[in-house]
Amino acid sequence: MSTTPTIKLNSGHEMPIVGFGVWKVPTETAADTVYNAIKTGYRLFDGAFDYGNEKECGLGVKRAIDEGLVKRSDLFITSKLWNTFHEKERVEVIARQQLEWWGLEYFDLFLIHFPVALEYVDPAVSYPSGWAKPDGSIVQARVPIQETYEAMEKLVDLGLARSIGVSNFQGALLMDVLRYARIRPAALQIEHHPYLVQEELLKLAKAEGIAITAYSTFGPTSFVELDWKKAHDTPKLFEHNTITSIASKHSKSPAQVILRWCTQRGIAVIPKSNTHSRLVENLSVASGFELTAEEIQEISGLDKGLRFNNPPDYLGTLYIFA
């Protein structure tokens, strides 16, 4: 039985404050990874078309349900609309395909992954298609976010998604969505760690009743395995004196301190781990210990405005965060 605290979304649904992100989970191990995470107590799983492992993750969910570990209603499954499906006529089609991969009838939360529309790529030709067409070119599509978001709202009408939201949106674009949204975004997923706090964006989301989910909470660690220079050149948060000294005071790991810095401020987190002990550790940060206001401020004070998931750094184009 999972007792992870939840965040009440503006849609009325409850979202666990700690979940498991399946980005970079290999297809060969994804089913077992998800199954074992459910067994450990995880109920929120954060996936996406772009991760290329939704079918395998769905097998892990099915096994857990078939064995009676959980019911579908116990789980909170998030997925995302990839950039190549922003045209209104493509949104429902790919959402249904992703649901089929997961073996689900609905997503608890479905997000627009990035605020950029790219020309359609047939998943039968390239999956996951990534940012480029099969010929290697990156071509934007002339599709406004409003068209895409209104198609997302129809997913709620059809019962294919219980809540919808956005990811990697900045303040002005989020405000624009709110001007025409019939169904308000329930959540905003952003890169958020002590080197990239985005305090003003957090304040905007809070003022508008939009829940925040943080990804890449450990900063450069998430990107070192991708061999990105910026990540290699940045001091690891796990070894930063501010983090390690606070961890020592609370007899916790640096990872737990960083995650608690988020959850204590009402921000959901979706770390992943391949080891059972870390899975348990990460899940415990929903509560269990309290950082002082001074410690939270110390950690926030590490902010450098340093973004790792910045498309120009790895694509040479698409200045989404300019």
C-alpha cells in the first residue's frame, strides 16, 4: 500500500508528489523496472513518446495489475505529446496509439512535451523520431500552440486524458495558453534543480493554480551519461559542499536533500534509479524530514540559471528558451 502524499490538481485529481521518470530506461529492462518500482511503492510514472519505451513500461504495469499488486485506479500515468504531432488532426491519433502501447484506457496527465511544432514523421518510419526527419533535417511546422492545446482539451472530453498540461513552457507562453484555455493546464513540467531554480516561473504557476513537476532534479548528473560537455564541466550537486553539509546534518543522502528541497516546496519530482535501496530512499522524500527555511534558501542560492536541456546546445537550432 503506497502512502505517498499527493498534490491536488486544478482538475480535481490527485497526483503523487514523488514518482518515477522513465526517461533513459532501456527497453530491455523497462518492464521489470516499472514492475519493481510499483512493488516498491511508486504510483506515479512519467513517460513520453520520445522515450521510446512506452510499450515496455506498459508491460510492467500490466504485470503488476495482473498480480494484484495494484489496481489501475491506484496508478497515475503521465505521458507527453511529441513535437511531430502538433497538428490538431494528429493529437488524438497518437494519444490513442500511446495508450495502446501502455495498455491503458486513459492517461492521468498528458502534456505538450515542448512548445515547438515540427513536421510530421510517421512512427512506422522512425520511432522514436526525435527532433529530426529521417533525412536529418529539423523542420518546424506552421502550427500555433493554440491549435495543439485545443486538440489536447478534446482528449479530456473523450476521456482519453483526465488532466492535461504543458512542459518546458516559459512564462509568456504559459500566460498565452491561459487566455484561451477552456480546460486550464493542470501541470507544468520543467527542468528544476539548484542550478536552475526559475523562481519567477514557479511563482506564476502557483498564482495560477498550476502544479509543478521537476525533471532532472539532480542537475548535471542526468546529462553526464549523455556525454554533454556542459554537464561534464559543471560541479556535481551531490558533491557540492552546501548539499553535503545539509545532508550530513540530517543523516540523509545528497539526493534526498535535493529531492526534499523540491517536495517541501510543493513541487513533484520524478527521479529514476536502478537500485532498490535508492528507489526506497527517493520515495521517502515525500515527507519524513524537514529542511529549515534557511537550508532551503541556501540550496536555492546555488542558482546559476544553468539549463542543461537546451535544444541549441545539442541541435544547433530551436531557441525555445531564448
